[in-house]
Amino acid sequence: MALTNRSIQVDRKPMTWLESIYLWNIVKGMAITFSHLFKRRPTISYPEQTRSFSKVFRGLHVLNRDEEGRERCTACGLCAVACPAEAITMEAAERLPGEEGLYREEKYAARYEINMLRCIFCGLCEEACPKDAIYLSQTFAPANYGRSGFIYKKNDLLIPNPLTEPEAYQKALGEKASKN
Amino acid sequence: MYLLTMDWWLVLEKAILVAFIVTISLVIAMYTTYAERKVAAWLQDRRGPNRAGPFGLFQPLADGGKLFFKEEIIPVSSSRFLFILGPSLAMITALLTSAVIPWGGHLHLFNRDVSLQIADVNIGILYIFGVVSLGVYGIMIGGWASNNKFSLLAAIRGASQMISYELAMGLALIAVLMLTGSLQMSRIVGSQVEGSNYWNVILQPVGFIVFFVCALAECNRTPFDLAEAENELNFGYHQEYSSMKLGFYLFAEYINMFISSAVMSTLYFGGYDILPFVDETKWGLDPNLLSILGFAALMAKTFFFLFVFIWIRWTIPRFRYDQLMNLGWKRLIPLALVNMLITAALILWLKK
């Protein structure tokens, strides 16, 4: 019984003499493979060429700074609460007098770690953040030799300071720059 | 006194030629492995090896180095002497065939007429057949000495396949021999080169196709690579081999490919004849230059056949064993026989 009209009846006729020396079919097959010599190769030679990600790609996290180069994060912990994979840990500290140029508010994150092996790059931390302090960038976490290498510390995550290293800052902003 | 009367220059000349030809076959075999991977990649819309050196040109060196430095394993239950003899035999027989192929015309150097053929024996083509048949022993001994069921099965398959296809190959060749009237390689080429004579492929298209198919089978190339059937016999006769002994087997296959391409160009495509239907001597070129151009022409033909070998390998799946035997015994041999009879009849008819 035919389930679909796409099924093709297998032809079990014995081969004719010409078919049995295979030559014609082999020539046909070789013409097909030969045509592939002139086809465009879809390969991207990875380390030299990279494929651009889509605009909504969620990659490695970046801890943001404001225009004066102060860290935006206040260590409120909303991102850690929102995180379904429990990849984020942090420790809060109080800003001391004289540190106003470093931290935007009077509370800041003394320790901020994201375990990239746990992270599922869902972007819920970005959505949870009331201070626009964390966002997911267009890069991904590179390979590493040990597990500890995948626990990203605050230094690994912080965006370069826009006042002292403006070029690196612009580069880190990437697509985000046009979005704002 | 006898030593003094010997033509020592001839010995030197031949020694240089042997060294040159062997080196060339080895280097070409090496780069055929590279070409194989590259062409395979192109046919499959990939890029192929491109990391070692520019365009991956050092890839064969890297592969060879790897094979040299790998651990040499000789299984305990194997027959040690035969185990080593197998790959040596494969390599030796692969290289021996190049001796009777005329690689070019004559070079006139230092007041001597240097022939670009190592040995112009009057039974040249029989010699090639003999040596190629010896190549079966490389496979058979290797498979037997490994003391392994799969290897032995593969070796038996390979041996029976080579013997079956040699028959059709010989029958296809007889037609050429009838046209030329000689077994001597230089005369077979000469009859095609002289003046504006035809290449044998024009007179013998069917014979050429039969010969080509049999050459594929003799080299154990896909679609006839039943001897090494990697997915059914687990790599066949060289399953137990490692390091450079494995390398020799793989390498011998590529040398065989090169040599049989050269033989095919010699027998059917005019050898070192540069263009068909054209008398090259009328171009008024320096004879030495003409010889070198002839050598280049032979190489170009050989490379074309190497490409076809590779092209076929990456197009056609392997034959089943019964299909292989049916094709050999029931199709190719009758075809070659009919071809031979028709050629013979035509020769007799036209000569009258």
C-alpha cells in the first residue's frame, strides 16, 4: 500500500549487455563529479576568515562602563538570580571615598565571575540588569586547556576604559555601538 | 683486458638515467598522494590539504615523516621474514617496470647519442607484464605473512583479481602488437611517432578501454580496490602493517599508478610524440630540445592519466566481488577477443 505518492518502484529488470559493462553510467557519474571542480567551495578557512554572526547573536559577556569610564555594575545580584544555569557569582563591596572615578554608584562588585562552562548564553542576565551593566557580545569563549580557564573573572569581562583606551573600547562595543 | 674494452661511458650514462628515473617516479608518486587528496577535495567541494607550506605543498613530506617515525610493529604470530619481504617486493616490482619505458627520444651530449630509455629489450612489453605479475606476490606475501583472516582474504581477492584482469589486458595488447609487429617498446612508440602516423588509440579505441579498465584493476584502484576494501576487510592486506612498511605498500600503489599511466601513454597515446598527425622533425628545432619536449609531452600525458585514475576513484563505488569477476571474465575478455579477431582480420584484409 502506498503511503505517499512519492515512492518510486525499484526497477529490478536484469541489466542489458551495455549496462553490464557499466561504461556509460560511469561516464555519466564522472561528468557529475567533474562539474564539481568548477563549483564554488563553501568552506571558510577559519582562522584567516571568520563568519560574521547575526545581529542578535549572544556571545561572551561584557561588563559595561559609562561614558566616564566608571563601572556600571552595582552588584545587586539580579543577574545571578535571573541566571537559569547559576553561572554567575559576585561579591559586593562599598565604594570608598576617592574611588568615585572607578565606580558609578556607592556599591560595586569586588568579585564578579561567570562560569562559561555553565553559561547557556540565554541573555537573561542582560535583560535582568537594571543598570545596563552587562550585555552579551558578538564573540564566543575560546577553547582552553583547563576548567579554571573557563571561569571568567571581572578583569576578563570588563570592557576597556573609554577614556584611557578609546579604540579598544570602540572595538569591544562592536555592534552594540550602533544599537545605542 | 675485458674491463678496459667495456664502454664505461655507457654504464655511467645508464646509471645516471636509472637514478633520474627512479627519483622522478618517487617524487611523482609522492606528489600523487597530494594530488589525490587535492582532487578528492575539489570533487567534493572542499579545499584539501592547505596548511603545510604554500597550498599545502609540503603535505607529502609531512606524511612521509610521520610514517617514518611511527612505531614499527611486527606481530608476534606473523612470519617475520615474509612480513618484511612483502612490502619490499611491492616496492621493488613497482620501480622495476620503469626500466623499459622509452621516456624520450635521443639526446646528443658530449659526442654521444644518449637514449632516454634504460633498457631497450626486444621483449619490452612482456617484461612489463612479467614484473607486474610479480606485484601480486607483494600483496599475497603481505597478506599471508600477517597471519590474519582479513588480510589473507584480501590478499586472495587481490591475487585472483589481478590474475583475471591480466588476461583481458594481454588480449587487448595483442591487437596493438599485431599493428606494430614488435614487442619492443621503442618500436611500438616509433611506429606511432614516425612521420604523421596515427596514435594507437585511434586504431584501437576498444582495446584501449579494455586496457585502461584492466590497468585500474592491476593497480588495485577503485572501483577494483577489493584487496584493501577498508569497510569490509578492515584495510585488507596491509592491516597489520605500520610505519614505513605500510608506507611502502601505499607508495607502491602510487608508483604503480604512475608507471601504468606511462605505459598507457606509451602504448596508446604515442609515448613521447608531441602532437598526433604532425611530423615534429619538420619544425626545424634542435633535436635535443625536441627530445626534452617529447619527454615533457609524455609526462603531460602521464599526468592526465593520473588525474583520470584519481577522478575515477572519487566517482565510482567499489564493485562487489561477483560483479568484478563477471566484468572481468564475461565482459572484458570476450570484448578483447572480438577486438583482437577484428583487428587481425582487418590487417590481413588491408594488406592484400
